Amino acid sequence: MKLKNVLIVVKDIEKSIAFYKELFGLEVVLDQNGNVIMTEGLVLQERAVWESFIKKDIIPGNHASELYFEESDIEAFAEKLENYHEPIQYVNRLMEHDWGQKVIRFYDLDGNLIEVGTPMDVF
């Protein structure tokens, strides 16, 4: 078995596409009316579509999962994030762990938690 995608729920799919393209360089692979597959396996699904399937309310910012990205030039990424045209809600700004990895944590426009860290050569 192989994990193919990770799906996150978003309110405004066009704003979310722009967010992930501008900050992370992801591109749209497939757009199916409220369900967008982007490069790197990220799927964006409009809130109304998701709610119609699960018949439950969405709980933004629930802290139950995190998207993790690695970036060698994390200082440049932190600056790009600071200058993004939408307000960014941070969990922590750029910091360094005891083991030497630099990380930044923040939420996307819909309260999905994201961590960006310098590469860890463990695999």
C-alpha cells in the first residue's frame, strides 16, 4: 500500500491555491470543482464539499495534524512569510531546537498547522 495524498479543508480554494503556490511553489495538477490536487501530494478541498461528505462541522485550528515542509534557506523563507500579503498567525517564529534544526510554525489561511524546518538527514 502507498500513501498518495494528504487532504486539507479550505474555505476559499483560489486563495489557498495562491497561498501554497506563492509560499511553497506548489502547482495545480488537477482541478475538479472544489477538489484540487497540487504537486507534492497536497489536496485542497472546499469546506462545503467536505462537509457534504462527512455531515459534520469543520473545526479550524484543531491542532490535530501538521503539514511539514523542509527548506534549506529557511531565513529567506521566514522573510517571504513575513512579507506575505495576507496576515500570518504564528505558533512560533523562526527558532532553533537544541539538536540544531531551525523551524517555524504557523497556520495557513484556514487554520491548518504548518511547520517548515531545515532538512534533517535521518533517512
